[in-house]
Amino acid sequence: MAEYQTKDLRNIALMGHGSEGKTTLAEAMLFAAGNIDRQGKVEDGNTTTDFDPEETKRGISISAAMAPVEWKNVKLNLVDIPGYFDFVGEAVGPLSVVRTVGIVMSSVGGISVGAEKAWDAAVKQGNARMIIINQMDRENADYDKVLHLLRDKYGTSVVPLIVPIGSASGFKGVVNLLENKAFEGAGKALKEVPVPADLEGQVAQYIEEITEAAAEADDELLEKYFDAGELTHEEILVGFRKGMQAGKIVPVVAVSALTGVGVAKLMDMMVDYLNSPAGVVMEGVNPKTDEPVERRCDNAEPFSAYVFKTVTDPFVGKLSLVKVTSGTLTPATALYNANQEKAEKAGGLFVMRGKKQTNVPQLNAGDIGALSKLNFTATGDTLCDPGNLVKFPPITFPLPSISKAIFATKQGEEDKVFTGLARLQEEDPSIQTSKNAETTETLLSGQGELHLDVVRSKLASKFGATASLEDPKVPYRETIRKTVSAQGRHKKQSGGHGQFGDVWIEFSPIGDTNVEFEFVDAVVGGVVPRNFIPSVEKGLRENIVRGVLAGYPMVGLRAKLYDGSYHAVDSSEMAFKTAARIAYRKGCQEASPVLLEPIMHVEVLVPDEYMGDIMGDINKRRGRIMGMNQVDGLQQVVAEVPQAEMFKYATDLRSMTQARGSFTMSFERYEEVPGDVSKKIVDSAKKDEEDED
């Protein structure tokens, strides 16, 4: 692969809803440019960017993948980003290193949720946007309808740039409005033709709209346009580029990735009109002094690079995908990880096209490539010149919204499973693992059920570790509601020294379930010798880990030892521990024991039209609505809901809101379980105990 200067680079993310043709479009562009010999198909599992076995098996994109296209001496660094919402974490890194987001939409439907989310993500990151209306060859394709919907939603910033000639089976070419030229065919059959007569009026109107949009992007151009009533072609291009980068212009392009019609003109548009990374300034800090540092995207600046994705493979090792933010990068470049404060040494420098790695001697500022075998580097880290330190802001990944308990299917494979999980977390930081101390389960958390199932499958295919996923156990607790006194008497004679311990203990609720246990020594007159009192407390502490109802930990319990008796010969520490256990079981069973469940603080963000469904669903989950607020044009519902009712909420919320809703959840407190629910839990716990026996 040739070496490209900064001005000849374009970094573009392809985003949008699942199954609207992003991967097929990347494949069509590679084929049209001659970078691949044959255009693969998603359904055949042979596309360049869907190379993971899980992707070919499921027929969907799972990981962001690079697809650099070399076209007319310019390198288009395409990043194909999954459209399914379970893999939203794959978009975060690439969005931090591209300048433009190409939002791919179908010509048949309306504005999909994936397109809306891609638009919002691009705006949040400050990326330029363009709309690519794909599948113009499909029956009922309607460019004008989609354009109208886009303008209704996003205003006059949306302007047509490449419009179709025909549609469905009659889609045979496109008109580039900035050039006022028409083209028919695809590949070697592409030829320039006159603008069709039936389109001339519409084309003239669109050209006027583009001219006005370009003028409004620059004050000097706007003044000239008012005075002269027109702009030169070069002036329109200047205003167009400015307006696009500022988000004031979002061009709309028509293509068919499947037939290739319009693909070459799309790439021409990217080469001619999209901004290169030249001159882009990234702000960071000096990790030693915390003073602000800037790096301009220029070869003359000190070297720095940003790691935006990590790929792990048990055979190839670790590949760190990087964007050179300043200076140049060669295999011999001295690397310093500013986040880990350690020197690094790469095994090689590559350009990735799907899974194919091509060795390159140098990457210039603004280019994207991969370094192999970095020991300490993770996604979001900054690599820099050891003599010119800089650290850029880390990547913030979305918080998990669903958790499952994960177990090794085969006994003895636990290490293999959890080692594999650690490797997969390097590749996808949007998954998390944690150990629940109360239930002793390891929890795997991610963005959705499909996300977690893919992780489970990757453990098997990549690391030979078979694992199973189950709903997590709820960490219930138990407490008592009234004060009782109970005797614990342990007497055993077996020849020689016997065993004797006798205690009277008052059990009462503390009233605060955050306090697990409180022991009160109220013994007077030496009825229980001082040396045995610690044994009573120890016996109680050892036994409160299992409550009397369903075996869950007992909390909020005060135990006051106030009476008892002993034997001068037969009493021992063990005897008094046993007596304490007997008193605990007897006393708590008589003290109106109840089950407690964790209550979660839940905040749900949804558009107005889903409010009724969301509130009704929360009520069905035994939740309480605590309030409602307006947040960024959305409705925020604040509620408290039992944790037991929230395990599948991520999936249900996505279904109820067509994936437009989101939520966060955190632990609030413990609360008593309603009687009917408590009975089911207790019965289930007893059944499990019987099954184990």
C-alpha cells in the first residue's frame, strides 16, 4: 500500500441501522476501487469487514472493522461500524478519530432509529455528517420521500448532492449537483451523459439550494451572494466544505451498493469535498505536570497517536489500532504510553483491511494503522514521543445495561473462561465482569442479551472455553420484626469430658438493615464465664450468614446475651458456640422473620410518546414512580424498582421504545418483600435445598 500524505487522507465512519447496507457499501467501494478482486456478500459470509466467525455465522456486523479504499491518489479510511444496538460500544472509539460520519439509510423505509442515533452521536462528537441513501435498486425505493423526511426532522441543513436517475430496477445513474453532471452505469461501464430532461427543473432548484447553503456557511460568501446573486464553482466548494464541517450542511447521496450504481461518484464526492485531517488540533495534557498540551495534525509536530480499538487473537496476539494524531510513525519510532507511564516496543506496523494486515514503512499524521504486540497499551491510551509527552482524554464507553451470571460449563475450566474474558474485555471495554460477594457469582455485564451471547460464543471459538449464562441470583437478605428471648442449651455426654453450654439471648431488630449485626454483653454475676462470651458472639456471627427463612444473610439483628449457665468441667468454647446457634435458630424463627430485597434507583430516558407504556411497565414490575423531568428534549422517568424485576429490562425497554429509550440503574436500599412474592422465594429456596440433599 502506498504512503499517503495528510492532505490525501479522509477518515470516515459508516454508521446506521442494522441491515441497511453499511458492510455491503464498504465492500462495493473496495471493489469499485480495485482493492479487492470480487465483491463479497453478507449472506455468503465473505465480505472484507465481517471476517469474525461470529459475524459470518450470524450474518451481522459485531465489531468495527477497517476498510481503507485507495481512490484517485487519496486514501479513504473507512470504518464499518455495527448497526445493532448491542454493539454500541464499537462506535465510541472510531468516532473519536474520524472527521466525517456517513449515515447509511435505506431508500425504502423512513428514518430508522439507528440513523437517528448515528446523527446524535456524530453531533455529540463534533463530526461532519453525510447521508448515504442506499438500496436505490430495491422495489419501492423513494429518494425524494426519504429526503423530505430528513428535512422535516433536521431542517434545511440537509441538502441533496448526488440525486438518482430512476429508481428500483430503473435506477441506472446519478446526477452530481455540484458539478451539474450526470453519469450512468457502474464500474468500467460508467459514462457521462446529459442530465435527463425530466430532471432539469429539479436539478436547477437543488443547485440553487446548495449555493444558498454554501453562502450561509461563510459571511463573506453570503455578502457576495446577496450582492451578485451567484457564486463561482470554487466559492461554492469553499462554502460547502465549511458548512459541512460546521454541521450547517449535511449532503445527501444516492447509491446502490449491490449494483454499484453511484458508488464511484460517492467516492469522488468523498475525495473532492470531504475534509482531510490536516491541521486538526487535539487537546491533551502533559501527564507529568497536568499542563494543557496541543498537537496539530502535521508531520512536523512531535509524534503522538491515539489507540481507538484493540483486537485480540489467541494466535496473532494483540493488535492496537491507532490514529497518528501528529508527527509520523514508523516501526522504529520510540513509543511511550502516557497513560501507563511506560515505554512500549511494537512488533510491527500495519494497515488493516478487514483481517488482512499489510506491513507499511510509515504512517503520516492523520493516517490510521495498527501496532502489534504492545504489552501495556489498552484502548483509549495515548502513545507519544518520550521527549514530548502528551495524554489525550480517555474513551468513555457506555455503561452496561444487562448482567448474567457466567459459569464454566466443564469443571476445571474456570481459569480458561476467566482468562478468555479478560482478553475479550481488552477488545471490547463495553463488557464488564464483577464478583458478587453475597451470591459468590461472577457477573458478565454488557449492552444486551445478544451482546452477552456473542461473548459466550467467542469464548468457545477463540479460547476453547465453554461457558453458560444464567439469570443472576438476587442477593436477598433476612431480618426480624419483633423482640424475642430464646434459650440455647447444648448438653452432650459421651464418656469422659462432655459438652455443656447454656445461654439466654434476646433478639431484637435494630431498625437499620445497613447494620448487619450488633452483639450486646449483658451478663452479670458470672452465669456465663467471661472467657466463653466471645465464643457466643462468634457462634452467632458464623450463623447469621444463613437466615431462618430461605438461607439468606440475616441483617439488622441485635443479640443481647443476658443469662445462661455453665459446667465447671464440661463447658467449652465449642459448646457455647453450639448453644448460640441453637438460640439463634429458635429465637429468629419466633421473631417474625421477613425477607428483604434490593431496591434499585432507575432513571429512564424516553421520547414523550412512550411515557404511558414506560410508566405502566414500571408499575407492573412493582416499581414506584418518584418523579419526571425534561432532559435534552426527552422525558426522564425516575423510579424505584426491585432488582428482581429488572434483569431483562434492557431488552424489554428496547422493544417498547423501538430502541429509542435508555436507562441507568444503581442500588438504593433494601426493603421488605411483599408476602405473596416472599412465599414463592422461600418455597423455591427450600426446593433447591431439598434437591441438593
